[in-house]
Amino acid sequence: MRPLHPLSTEPSSESSAKAPERCRCRRRRNLLGIFAAGVFVPLLPGCSLFDPPKIDPAAVVGELPGRWTAVGGGIPGEAVTGWLDDFGSPRLRDLVEEAVGENYDLASARARVAQARERAVIAGADRLPTADLSEQVNRSQNLRGAAFQTVRANNFNLSFDMAWEVDLWGRVKDLRDAELDRVANESNLYEASRLSLAANVVKTAFEIIEGREQIALSRRTLASLRTNLKILDAKLEAGDAADRVALEISLSRADIARAESAVLGYQRQVDGAKRVLESLLGRFPAGTIESLSRLPRITREVPAGLPGELLLRRPDLLAAEATVDAALKEVSASRKALLPAFRITGQAGTASTDDFVDLFNIQNLVWGIGQNLTRPLYQGGRLRANIRLDEHERDELVARYAETALTAFREVETALSAEWYLKSQAAALSRAVTESRRAETLSLDEYEQGLVDIITLLESQRRAFDAESALLTIRLTLMTNRVDLYLALGGDFDHVPGGSDGEPVR
């Protein structure tokens, strides 16, 4: 038999008798659809019942730079196994691994990740039915009649209760997904804390080494000054220009005192840095730790043309993105709270007034099942205020995300620019050290020949000391700036998001 065309109004002979009934059923379904779509949904202006949107970084902060503008020259494509390996120090990696395993702040961050995971489990539990089993036993006694006859009654109840709110609109799912985004937020904050901890360990170890080298330099200078003082004391005893030699002795002693003060200052700096490092490692800050024997050298130059996408794996940026995603889902859940809620309840149980054993008699079983559909009509504006509140919190988090991204851009560009400036400073100071040492040697020879006075010698020695001390400081700054660059990038130079090496350096 030829089937009825969907647009035809001529029914077939077999279906003509059932057509009115089918039309009535179809009309009922259409009316229900119109009721749901035309009455409930318009109550949510601008509300979408689909999945909430996800943040687009480019829409918030603009396009990422294709290449960082402040990158200097380098060797592109040079192999690297991780940013710690760029310093070529196994001892440095050992210190970082100890800190990751023992640091209390990092342990606290790990606990926050575990808490966030449990909150996500709690939020997801609302999507499932709840079931409770309860037992009740009551015994009562009454005195009745003139004879005060004792009447005792027993009441035993065993009940199984079940309830389930059907997540028709996905509201509970949105809340559960928002908690999952918070898990991602805490996980990324943990990664950021771990990277920051590693950077602080490395920089503190470098400070200890630089302080020791400054102490050694100050002691060498102090030895030279004391040698000069012995020469002057010998001249004074020989009666050679006593007045002039007395002045030179006073100047020499002043420089010796200054050098001694410098040694004490650097010793204090090293002692404090040791205690900081021990605290980072989770040890008691006794100030006895031995870090590295010497300041390592950077074994790799910054590659030319670093891709801007490297910044997308930065943990704090990913954490900020996750908080915005959670806020978007909470806005969606708040809007869906205006829609009807459908709840199914069920109960089964037994009761007995004679014996506890009768509770397990199937003939005493009583059960019931029901459903209710509720829609909020008036709650004093609370629900819509919740929507507006969530929207305002979302706007705050979006602005905070944009600020975090701009800060990240600035930190990367600043560290890249500083790399070139610091290297240029180090080269200039190296030349200054060479010339100052040469001038110190010449002035010492001329002083011994009587061609220059002690003031010229002391000045040349002071300049040599200042140049060498400044060179040690600038080398430390260069090393710590490289650590800051890795911290700003969220890892080394090669791990691009989305690739096989896209995870942060551990």
C-alpha cells in the first residue's frame, strides 16, 4: 500500500479510523512542547540551555605575538632537555628535587588540589539518586481504666527511601563542571608553585655562591691592603717623611676597615641565604647547608624567534583561564535555576506491631512512588540577583585573566630584553676589571719606586675591587634573569603547547 505522503491530507483506508486519535495525541505533544518552550524558556532572557561557552584567550587579551620582539641573537634548534639542564649542574637538580618533595608550601598546594577533587565528587553526586535505609523501634506503655490496667504497644518500622532530581536542563552538570574547572585551577596553581619553588631554590643557591665569591674577593683585597700597611709602618719606623706617612697610614687603615666590613656584610648575606635555602628544602634553618662549589655557566643561548604560543602553557595563566571557565558555568547554572525542577521520590518498607521478625515478612511490604514538578514563581528577587552576582564575578575574573596575561607578556619581554643588556654590562665590566687590575699593578710598581703616592695606589686598588665586585654581581643578575625568563615562559624554550613535549618542566 502506498504510504501517506507527509504533506498529504488524504488518509489511507486503514488509518482513517485511527486518524482522529493520533491527531489528538499529536496535538497534546505539540501543546506540551509549546508550553515548555513558550512559557518556561522565555522567562530566561538570553539564556542558552546548551553547554556554557569557554573562554577564548585571544578574545580577552588580543592575538599572541608571533615572535617576541625583544629576542636577541642565538643558536636556533639547539637541543635542550629542560631548563635546569641549561645550567649544567646535577647538584642544582638534586636541590630542586629535594625541595619539591619536602617543601611545606608545596605540600599545602597538593592538599588543595585533593580538596578540589573531592568537592567535584560532591557536586557530581547531586546528579545521582539518593537512597536511605532507616529502622525505627518504639515501645510505649499506658495505664487505662479504673483498675489502671497496663497496656503495652510495640511499633517496628523498616523503610527504604529514594529521591532523584532529574537534571533536565543540565544545571547540576554545570555546577559539577565548574568544580572540575576549579580542580584544573588548583592543579595549575600547584604547577605554578612548583615552578616558582624551583626558581627560588636555584636563585638562592646562586646568591650563596656569589656571596662566597664576594667574600673571597674582599679577603684578597684585604690582604693587599694589609701588605700596604706593613710597608707604611716600616717607612714610619725608618723616619721617612713621618707626617706624610702618618696620613697614608690613616688612609690605609680606613680602607682595611672598609674591606673588613665588606667581608662581614657578605658573610651575613651568605648566612641568611643558607637559611632561606634550608627552609625551601623543608629543613631546619641551621645555616649549615652546602649548595654549589661555584657559579655555573649558562650552556645555552636564548633561541631566536621564540613562538608566542609558549606562553599558553604558563601555569598561572592556565589557572586564571580555568577560573573564568568555572564562572561561565556558574552563570549558566544560575540561569537554569529559574526553570522547572523535576523530582522523583520512592519509598518501600514494612511495619509491625507484634514482633520485630515480622518486619521481614513480605506480606507487610508497603511501597509508593511519586513525582513532582516545581517552578519558582517568587523568591523576592533572590534567583535573579544570584544570576547578576555570578555575572559580575565572571566579569571580575575575565578582567583578572586579562591582567594576568598582560603581566606574563611584560615579564617575558622584560627578561628577554634584560638578557641582552646584562650580557653587554658583563662584557663592559670584564674590560673594566682587566684595566683596573693592570692599573693596580702599575701603581704598585710606581709607588715602590716613589713615583706616585699611596693615595694613587689605594685608589687603583679600590677601583679594581669595585670592578670585580660589580662583575660578580652582574653575573649573578644574569643567571637569575635567565631563571626569571624560564619562570615567565612557564618552562624551557622547546615545549610548545599541544605538542608531545607540552607539559611543564617537572
